[in-house]
Amino acid sequence: MLQQTKVDQVVGFYKRFLDHFPNVFDLASASEQEVLKCWQGLGYYSRARNIHRTAKIVSNDLGGVFPGSYDALLDLPGIGDYTASAIASIAFGRCNAVVDGNVYRVLSRFFGIEVPIDTGAGRKYFKELAEELIDESDPANYNQAIMEFGAVQCLPRNPNCTSCPLVSACCAHKHGDVLKLPVKEKKVAVRNRYFLYLVVKTEDGFFIRQRSSNDVWAKMFDFPLVELDSRPIKKEIFNIVSGQLNWPMAIANVVKMNKHILSHQHIYAWFAEVVCSTGFDTSDWINVRDIAQLEQYPFPRLVEKYLECTCFLGNGQVVGG
DNA sequence: AACGCGGGGGC
DNA sequence: GCCCCAGCGTT
């Protein structure tokens, strides 16, 4: 959970997750959908699928016993260099140095290192430096201390240099380079996407569907969707919707959501609430007849926000046509 | 090596 | 509204 995510954002999810899956066998025997549901809202959902796969391996192949070495941990799904080092050192007392975003920041500033951190050579450089620096007598505390120092003192944009115990020895501070470090080479490419959701309502409820596994929010659930090449105008929305649905229908409402921002995509979303009176072929659609059913399906935050702001649900029953 | 994958916070 | 935060798997 702590991969790419701050502690404050994680704690609530962590407690709920352990509440739901108290041990590795409970996690292993749960369904993937159940695990995703517990992860709902935390983001980077491949982490949920990976920890589920790892639980199955530990439970079924390793007799429920976690590996304690860096190499064995590295073989598990979702566990890379950072996580293998963190578990090996913190949980098993092994001497493996962690290099996370905090470590890159602290080391690059303290030693004034301008090697870019987002290249193979940069990662190797910092990993070797961290391995030189680690306190072999207490690797767990050394690792946690340097990460914590980056998280509370040596902050990305507002570092507390005036109260820093290391300021007199800090290379970056000496040269006025604190905010320039660490150096990154690459920019994130941001893509705009335009989602026109069809919220199809009948006397018998409405429909959701599961997303594919090769796009954002893999295997999570949302509504039937038309993706557009550009921002639609109001008149287009009606034409697009009627082109998609060959049934007698009327657009009851179109809910325009705020821009939904992911680190790599800006999603503009419209939810066209469509009222139909007939049944139809909905092979891959799931007919939701009662909002209580929604509790079993994992939704992305965008859909959660739509469900919160809409009032087409009432009295525990779906309001149909 | 390049790319895709969420969501939150600061200003 | 703009900026920042970055581990892992896949290709």
C-alpha cells in the first residue's frame, strides 16, 4: 500500500484491509473482486491484484510462511527492489538498503548528487550509495529513519532547512541547490480523454459493466462507455447516445463531472442518464436492481463521485423508467 | 529503456 | 487551475 502512496493516505485502508483479511490465508481464499473492493479509492489497483497473487503463493506453495530474504521476496508479484529491501530489513532484520523517493531526495541533497534518478545508471548509483551507508548493526531502523527523515524534514518543496540537524553538512544547502534535487530527466506525458457514460435505466434497474484488463482501472466496474476523441457539445451528446442505443429512450439528464485527474491522464466525463422501457441484449452488462448490490463491485473514484452526487437512487431501490 | 498505472496535497 | 509527489510490471 505504501508503494507510491503517503502514510496518511494509507492508514485507513490498511486497517480496513487487515480487518477484512486478518491473515494470508484469508487473503488467498478471497476473490480478486473482493480484494479490489477493499482497495477501492486507494489507486494503483495492480497492487491489489499483486498482493492477492502473492498471498496465494505464500499460502499454497510456501505453507503460509513468508520468505525472509531479499532474493526470495523479489520473486513475488508486486515486490520489486524497494519492497523486497523494506520487508527483508524491517520484518526480518536483514541488511538490505531501501531506496524509495525519500532516500533519493535525502541522499541527492545531502551529497549534492546531480545524477538523474530516473535512469538505470542513476538507480544503480543511489542503490550502491545506500548500501554503503546502511548501519549493519541495525538495518531496520536505519532504513526507516532515512525514509522518515525525507517524509517529515527533507520535504520535496518546503524542506525545513532552518530546523535541520544536518544543514551544516548538507551539500545542496551549501550551494543553494536544495529545490533542484533530486534531478529527473523525464516528463510525464499527460493524455486527455473524454468519457461519455451511458447510465441506462429501465423499470428493472440500471446497468454497470466490468472494465477490460488493459486500460485504466483494470477489472474495476463502471457504466457502459463511449470514448470520444474530443470534448462533445451538448447537441452531440444526444446524437451519440441515440446512435449507441437503438431502443426507445429519452435522455433524462446529463451529469458533467469535474475534470478527473490521474497522474498520466486527464479524464473529462459526462454521465448521460437514459431512460428505456424495453429489455435488450446486454451480454456483458450487469443488471443492478438494488443499490445494495453495488457494495460488491469495486469502482474507481470517478464513479464513486458520480454515485455520490446523483439522486437517481432512492429508498434503497433503483428508480426506474 | 519506455510506458502505463491513481489519487492526494500545496499554493 | 497549476504544480508536485514515484515503485512495479509489461512491452
